[in-house]
Amino acid sequence: MSAITPITQRAIHTYTCTDLTKPALAIIDGCPWLFYDPSPLRAKKKADEWRRDMVRQDKLIPAKTKAEWLGEAQA
């Protein structure tokens, strides 16, 4: 059985078009969702916020693991 890479450790790829009227696109490795924004950095930030929210909302991930993946100190 191979280890699964946590979504928070997967790369976010950002793409832009030569046509500047089209928005930038961000994609998380292994995920089918696309994140659009006029700015490449904001598109990347949207993708990062989405994946962090998915980890926070997941009921099957133990609290200690969530804190570790998100880089948050556990109280």
C-alpha cells in the first residue's frame, strides 16, 4: 500500500494565457477543480484556501493530523 500525499502538501500549478483578457488558472495536483482569477497569485491563493478548508471540514481526519497538515499549533 502506498502512502497518500496530503492535499495540503500537493503542488498548486498556476497558468496564464497570452491573451491578458482571460483569467489565470490554478490547479491542485490530483484534483479535478479549477480556480480562476485575473491575478495568478490570487488564483493560487483561492486554491490554497479551498484545500485548507477541505481539510478543516473533513470529519475523518483526526484533529492532531489536521493541525500538523495545516501547520497550526494545537491548543
